[in-house]
Amino acid sequence: MTMTEDRRDLDGRRSRPGRFAQLPFAAVLLVVAVAALRIFQYHWREGAGLIGVALLLAAVLRAVLPTAKAGLLAIRGKVVDIVTFTALAAAVLYVALTIIGGPLSSS
């Protein structure tokens, strides 16, 4: 089944998205906004960690929600989205937790 088929009703008409269809995406963006605030306050490790958490949140939401309710978190197939979000979260968290020293280190 393709994304086009996922988003159509059985009779072939375009289905109307629900009122809160983009709520999962908004939740992820809220965490990213908090992360950006922490980065701008020179707490870049906390901000990077929060971005990793936002990616993990996106992976969990994509895993538990059906495609029709995932909103903009549904980019490709469900498995591809989950693996991609999880891999990116792992990479960001690894960098945030292992880099020491440098010009951005917090004292």
C-alpha cells in the first residue's frame, strides 16, 4: 500500500485530516524549541541531548500511531521512519554525551 492509498478513503475521495492530526509533530517541535532555547543560552550539550530526545519521541510516536494519525511524522514507510529517527537520535545523543573540551565546553 502506498502513501497515496493510505491517505484516501475507500471510495476514492481525499480524506479530511482530523482536527489534531499534526499534534504529534507539534509535540516534537516543542521539544526542539526548548532545545534551541537551551543552545542559545550556551547549554549546548543539554540542547543537543534534547534534540536527541525529540528524535526518540518522534520514533516512538511513529511506532505507536497509525499512519493516518502520525501527521507529518509519516514520511516514508513506518519501519523506515522508525529506524531513521532512532539512528539519528543515537548519533546526536552520542555526540552530545561524548564530546569533551573544545570551544563549546561548559564549565
